[in-house]
Amino acid sequence: MELELTVTMADASSSVERSEDERSESMGEREREQRVNEGALVLHIEARRGCVKDELETIGAFLGVAEEMPESHPKYRMVKPWADQVKDLVYDIEDCLEEHTIIRIRNSGWSQKILNNHKALRHFAEKLCVMRSRIVTVSERNKRYDDIVSTYSISSYVNIEVFLDHWQRSQFKESNQNDTNSNDMKTLVDSRIKASKASASLEEDKKGAPKVVVITGMCGSGKSDWARDIYDDKKQHYNYHACIQLHQDVNVTKVFRDMIKQLSLVPSSGEEECVAHHIRENLKETRFLIVFVGLWKLHEWFRIKMALPDLSLGGSLVIVTTEIHEVAKGCTEGPDDILNLPLLRGRKPFEFLKDEILKSENGKMSPEDRQDFQELDLYSLKDQEEPPFNTITKILRKCRGMKLAIKTVAKLLASKKPHRWVEQCERLCQSFPSMLYNSPGLEEIKRVVTRSYKCLRPYLKPCLLYLSIFPEDCDIKVGTVVDRWVAEGLVREMTGLSAQQVARRYLLELYDRNMIMVSQLSRRRSFIKTCRIHPIMRDILIMIAQEEKFSIKVDKNNGSIVQAKRFRHLSLDGQSDRKLDTFVDLSGIRSLTVLNRPSESDTSLICSSQMKTLRVLDFSSSSFLITQQDIRHIGDLCHLRYLNLCKSSIGELPSSIGMLPFLQVLNVRKTQITSLPSEITQLKRLRILHASRKKQDSCHHRNQQCSYTSEGVTVPKGIDNLEAIEGLEVVDVEGSSYMAMKALGKLTWLKSLGLTGLTKKNSAKVSITLKKLAPSLKYLYLGACQNNGTLCYLPTEKASLEFPCLRTIKLDGRIGTVPEWIFRSITVSVVKLFRTNLKQNDIKLMERMHSLKNLALLDGSYACEKMVFYAGGFVGLKRLDLVGLPNLQVVKFEEKTAPWIEEIVIRSCKFRLFGKKNLKELWDFHPDGDIEVVN
């Protein structure tokens, strides 16, 4: 019996082994089969992926044609919906192509990878088929209706012709100094007319080139009205005169006919050149005044200019109005002939509003209200607490000096009795974008601003619409705009230019066209640091963005009036009366900007898989603290490129941060984070990493003048895996391991680096790291440990540390004496010092730096009672900041010191200033403190 049982068990065991072998062999066979199928599928996908990618480029070119087609074109109404469909297709194609990269990265484990990859690739292949089908459908629809005609050419879709590359600080200064009010401009033109007429009266036959004066300014600033006023006032002094209104698409032949008619010349027929010759010959022996209102393109000016003689009697004048600085520059001989008409400032907006209301023919004010209104001035207006006059300050803040806006508001208020002004002003301030749809009184301002938008080149339109996402009256950081534009794919690399450089060109071109306003320049005044959009322009851009399904702002006011569901960019500004996903299709959202806390149900959607196509997530402008709970599913946003959690209350980044293969910018400044997770090293495309820790009590925070109000974070070993990293700050040296610092030294392509926590103990380690990174660095911040830290033990000789490309150096902590590698540098242009405890001898060492443009001594960085700038020193210095120097009692500028200094900023100081008169180029002096200037 026992023998039979033993045999039975042996047979069973043998059977089990055979069964396991068969299963293993079967699984191996299936695995090999899946690998073969996957290989074939990959080849099939690569072929289709290439075709779809090529189609994407072609579609982009055709979109350029559609965007430039004027509304007057007979096929515009058919092309517009087709273009919208193509835009949606482009977005979906881009997202689809990225899934291929995500598939390769997401799966781990060999057998699981094969299985998951096969399923994912098959799903991806099906999506590609759908994309191909949609491309064919859209193409056939275009052919069926013959929408885009081959005769309509692409003019400048990929062409960036801007003169702004060559702008220097002097141009920004010059543009500010050339701002002129209308009275000054009228006086200026009067003097030119009188001077030219006087010279002509002395020598009647004297001839010369007609003077061309160009008036520039933002749309609605009043430049066209002012030019017409000049024309009406001065035309009787000229033999021939004409005022020509130009349109967006200039018909030059029609312009010439208008000129012939207004100049009372004999009509002429023939080609454009013949008509131009006829006008030119008739104007040769005359004195004329011609005004061209609303010039948009420089090449059109060159065609119009053919009708103007090279020589005419002295006193001939041509006035041109345009919004574009580059066009103005091309029309004139020099900058002195370009007059920039600024927006109204100070008390002028109120005075203009008051005049417009009082002169209205349809005014509804009673005699008593009229008397009260006439006696009202700007200063008493600020003290008004009772309606209706207290609402005027709100609406003036909205108009921000734009004459057309003020004139429009004046008409609306004059048509109503004063007791209804409160209601009208509140509506204008809170619901201006929605009023643009149904208020006839706003048609003019809507038309003017919309025209400026439509005259933009195609590549600038989405960039400008994107700026409307940011809050009203907000200083928009240019660095943020550039990073977000790049992340969104609104700008691309060009030959010889990075995407970031192209983005800055775009921004400068918008400034050139008066579409944005500069709110802060860099310390060297050589580039824009922050910018703004005029509130009225922003509201109209919000309207356009919603019409074009580009972006939408969701708050308690507009949740119930949204017409379309599919938008690309979303901003949340408080709680809506409806759940977000019921009226917005979240699957197509590319960017999310959170301003005020949404409802709990909407908050749960922010990092959910419903927003899987999200590329930009920005909490930096939010008025509430982001918590760990809000970002727990951040890894689901696999397309994310830009993540800004600045000033949030999170204490750590989730490990799923490593599942974001496309992430380019990560900003976790001023958070509770003390260390970065090891998963951060998986972000191969990460370009910018800004991380720092909040400090509760620091001298920087008290004075609110310093750049760094935080401490660094520790980095993991393997940080050298970040192959694309260009900017990394602020790293806590004291808390980071030896292996992490060694890995940091391998990032030899870094351009920007911030290190803090330096002590005597770790100075040698830091010096070795800096020596390895020195060749590529352009920006460097070094901060001592708050408790026992010092910078005194860093190498001081130039031979030991040399930074051939360094432009900006910031030091925080006692340094003993200024290192030789700083004061002997030939590239460093900005030096900012905190708590360095310098002496007069250190200032004397730095005066040798010919490349130094900006010097900032902040927060106890200077220890002596007297500071002297000696003759012959600081020959390149443009700006000096003295902030928070309690020991300083005397500052003296000797003759021939700092010959080019233009700006001095003084805050939280108390001293006597000698020798200010020796600074011949000083034009911007800000003594915000107890400063005695001694002559």
C-alpha cells in the first residue's frame, strides 16, 4: 500500500513538473510572439507617425494663410470655421504624438513592459489612424468648398523682422524722454512750421525735402484726433493740403485718388506709378501739408511716398500716425521726428472726463448736480465717499489714461442721470468683456482695439491672447511669460536662436506695436523685466479669446454664460455657480492658472486624469496656499512642461514627480520643502529648477529689498542625470551629501547656479564644484549659512577661480575682502552684496571693474561710516543701490568719478551725500530715506 502511494505521488509530481514546463514554454512562446508583433507594430507606427508629423508642419503653414486673410476677403466666413477645426486638430495631433514617448517611459518590468507596451502601442496606433482620418476629412472639406485659394500667399508667417535686437538701454530711456502731451506736441509742430516758413520768406525759391513727423502711441491714445486737429488748425497756411485715412489693407491707388481730390489736382489715370508721378510733379513747386492717419505697414509707406516730391518749397510738412515704432522709424530721418503720445497721467484723465461730460449735448444732470460736478476736482474726488461721484475713481482706474476709453465712458455717463452712475460704473468695472457683446456705446472702442489685434502677425496673436490670462493690474514677469510660451509650444526654435530667445523677440515686437506696456526695466535698463496690458485692452482680449475658444476665466460671474465648452487655456478665479466639468471640456485644457481658490469639487479636478493634456500648471498668482493634498495626483499630468508652486505650503514633492517626462520648468521657491526627492533625477528635459525654503526671520524679509528671502534645499545624488538643466538654485550645500555635491560638479553646462549654507568646513568642497562649473556660468549666487556661515574661506585669487562668462554675482555673508576673481573680472556687469561687511578698501578695489554696470550694497553689506567714490573710478557704472546700511553716515562722490552713472536708489539709510553735482549724467535719483544732499 505504501509502495502504491509512493508511485502515485511520484507520478503526480512528474505530471506537475511537465505541466509547469509546458506552461513556461507556452508563456515564452507567447512572449516571443508578442515581441515580434510589437516590433512589427512599432515599424508600422513609426511610418504613420512620420506622415502625421509632416502633415502637422503643412497644416501650420496653411493656418498662417488663414490667420492673415482679411475679413473683407470673400471667403473669410468660410475659412474661419475651417481654421478653428484645423486648430483643434493640431492640438490633438501634438498630444497624440507625445503619447508615444510616454509609452516608452511609463512601463517598467520586462514581462509587464511587453504586455503593457503592446496594449498601449495598439491603442496609440488606433489613435494615429483616427488622426489620419481627420486630416483627410479636413483636407477634403477644404477642397470641396475651395476655401484657401492658392493665389493667397503667405507673407510673414515664419518671418520675424524686428529691429528690437539692436535696442539698448538708451532706446528705452529715449522712448521715455520723448513722451509728449498734446499741448507740447502742438507747440513743437508750430515751431517747426514757423521756422520753415520764416526761412522760406527770406528766400522764396529755397527748396528742401518735406519734413516728415510721425506720431506713435497705443490704440485709443488720441493720436489720430490730435493729427486731425493740427490739420484743421494749420491747413490754411499751405497752398495744398490733404488728410488721408488709411485702412488696414491699403489700396494705394485709392489713396492717390483721394490725394488728387483733396489737393484739387487734375485727375490722372493709368498705373500706380503714373498717378504717383502726376501728384509728385504738381507738388514740386508748392508748400503743402499732408496727413496720413493709421499707417500699419512700412512697405505701404514706401509705395505712398512715391507721390511725395524729394524737393518742395520750404515749410512743407507730412504727418503720419501709427501704433508701430518700427514703422515710425522707417518713415523718418531720425528719432527727433518721432513723437510718442503717452496715455493721460496725473489729474489729466479726470479733467478730460469732466470736460467730455459737461460738453455733452444729451446730458441728464440737473443744474444742481452740474454745479457740484463743475466744482469737483481730483483731490476732492479722492475724499468722496458718497455716490455717485465716488465711483468715478474706479472707472478712471479702469481707463488708465486711454482717451478713447474715457471719452466712451463720458458719453455713457452723460446719457444717464447721476444717481445711475454707480450702477453703470460697477458694470463697466466688473463686466466689461460681457458688455462688449451687447452695448452699442462700446462699439467704437471695441472696433479700434480689435483692429490693432487683427493687424498682428499670426505668430503674435496667440502670444498676446495668452497674456490676458494674467490678473488685471498685474506686473507680468517676462521670465514667466517666456517659460510658459515655450512650454505651450507658442514659440519654436529658429536657426541660431533658442525658443527662449525667439519668445523674447516676440515680446519685444508686441512692445514695438504698443500692445503691452513696460512696468519695470532691468537694472541696466537694457531689457524688459515686467510688463502689463492695459485693463481695457485686456478685457477686449478676454472677449476675443473666448470667441476663438482660446481661453476662459471662470469665476462666480460667468459660469452660467459660457457658450462653448472646448477651450485650451483656463484660469480659475474663485468659486463658480456650476461644477467646472459641466460647462468646460477639461480633456483639451493646455494650461491652468489658479488665482483664487475654487470650490472643493473643482479643486479635486486640478491634478486629475481629466486634465491629462495639461502642459502648464501655475499657482504662483493664487491668493490661497496650495497644500500637499492639492498635488497628490501630479504624476497623472503626463504632458506637463511647466509647474509653478511658488509660495505654496507644500512640504515635499510627491514621488510621482518623476513620471513627468516633458517637464521643463519646476518652481518650488519659498515653500516648506527642505529636500528634493530622488525621482527628480528622472526628469531628463528639466531646464529650470528653482527651489528654496521660506525663512521666518531674516534681514532680507524685514527690509523687503532683497532677492533672497529663503534658504536652500538639499539635492539627491544622481543630480547629474538632468541632461538639459541650465538653471539650478538654491542648493543647500550644508545639508547635501558629498556624492550629491560631486554629481553637481558634473553639470558643466549650467548657466545659472545658486548655493547657500556655505561654512568654513564645506568651503573646499564648494570651491572644487565651482571650479568645474565656472566655464559656463553666467549667474552665480553664494550664500553663507545663517548660523555659523562665512564666505571668507572661498578662494580669492583669480588663478584659483575664473569665470569667463559670468555676468551677475550675488554674495550673501561675510567675505573678509572682495575676491580677486570678482574685481579683476572683465565680464561681470552686476554685483549685489548682502551682509558682506565690506570696508572702504573693498570699494576701491571694485572701482577697477570697467565692465561693472550695477552695484548694489544691501543689508549691512558695508560696515564703515564713510564711503568715498574716488576720481577715475567706476567708469562704466550706470546704477548704484544703497539699501539698509545703518553704519553709513557720509557718502562722497569726487569729481570725475562714475562719469556715466544715471540712477541712484537709496532706502533705509541715513547719511549726508556730498558731490551729487559731480554726477553729470544722473537723471534718476530715488532717496527714500533720511538723506541730506550737501551742495
